[in-house]
Amino acid sequence: MFGNSHMQRTFHFAVPLLLLAAGAYAQRPAASANQPFDAHDLSGFWKERGDRLATNQRHEISLNAPTMTPWAQAKYDAAKPGLNGTGAGRAQPLGNDPIMICDPVGYPRVLVASGNYGIQIVQAPKEMLMLFDWFYARRDIWTDGRKLADDPDPRFYGNSVGRWDGDTFVVESNGFDERTWLDSAGHPHSDEMRLEERYRRVSKDTIELSMTLTDPKAYTQPWVSEKKYLERFSDKELEARDSGWNDLREDACIPSVEAKYKEQVREPAGGAGAPARKP
């Protein structure tokens, strides 16, 4: 499914880890926490580590989703997550996950499901870039003082602006293309969705993150995350990555490869079931 990847890890997105749990952060070595760092510098290569927030392989914003509106519930009921997917009775071979046809994964799903594949943050004078190893995606966060447009053109990763509030980098986003899922369980959103993220570098190796998603067309109340954590890749870990030193893989979804893969896993005649995929 993805360029520069072997077939056996085509479905690696089904089992990535969620963001570092708060308890795991508390156990980090004191020496790392005491090393000097610039609180206004989020640049570098980061990963998400720790147990998933849910035990059924969902990659939700939080453990508990708010109540859906009838509009969102109908879309959720129509979602058919793929193999290794997301809740009893919901996973189906091939499914109808948009990423199965190489649609962009969308945001915040690409963040909360990136696992240890890695995220690179680049700070430029007028914007902050987030580059994702998973799906080889790019997100622009403008920091030049512009305001969010009231009626922006929809984008798969949203329209985003950022500013510093003390030592916290606050990102506000709107204009999300509603074709994407919020997670691998198939939770939907509308084009009215707005997202606020708050990033705070709490040590040399750790960024604390919280998110609040507001979408009155889809959810009866805001969806507020638990605190999540990004951990900086060490130089040794970066050097050991199979993609090379300080580099991201070209993990692109290729329609022709995806079509061939679907043929290989399609349920055989006689109902024996599709073969299980390796994570």
C-alpha cells in the first residue's frame, strides 16, 4: 500500500501506538528533565510512546468520545473499519476506511496514530511545519499573525494558525475536509469542526499536548483529550532508523499498489476469510 515499504507491513497503520501516557512521563529519568532547553523551540524529531488510550485499537482523541448527533451517528454506523480495526463487531476485511483508497489520512488522526514512526517539527520565521512519517504528510501552521478565515476552502489537514501564550504554543484550526475519519474506528467530523491544540515543552525530551475538538454538527459537546506526550528521538535512535540519519521514509499511499494488495487479501471463494495482516 505504501511506497518504500514491504507488503508485510502495508497495514502498519492498524496498530501504531498512541501518545506517551502521563504516567510514563512521570517515570522519565530526572537527568533528562533537568537538562537545559528552549521552551519556545519545538523543532526536532518526535515520537509517541506508551500504551494506547483504548484497548481495542481505536486511536481516539480521548478514552471517551462525546455523544454523537444523529447526523454523526449515521456516518459512524456506516463506517466499516478494516482488518485489526476498532471495536467488537466493527472490523471487516478491507472495510471502507478512506485511507484504503489512498485518500489523505487527515488531522488529527495522522498525529494520534503516527506512533513511533515519527514526526518532524520545523520552525520557520512565518510558519511551523509538521512532517509526518506515516502517510508522508505535511501540515502548515502559520505564525505570521494571520487570522483563520471564516469560510476557508476545506483541506484534509485543516487551515491552522499558531501563537505563543507564554511557554505554550496554541494552534487553532478550521476548514477540515469532512471526508476524513478522526480515528481508525470511523468517528466522523463535519466541515464545521474546529480544533485547538496546546503544546508545551516540559523538558528537553518531552512535549505535553492537549486538544479540544468542537463540532456541533457531529458532537453534542466539545471533545477534550487527556494530556498526551511527544518524546524526542535520541540521536542513537535516529541513526538506527532504516530510513537513514535524520530522515523520514517516503511512506506514500500508491493506488496501484493498494489495488494489488486488496486482491491478495480479498476473501477467498468458500468463505474461508481473508488472511490476517501483520502489523
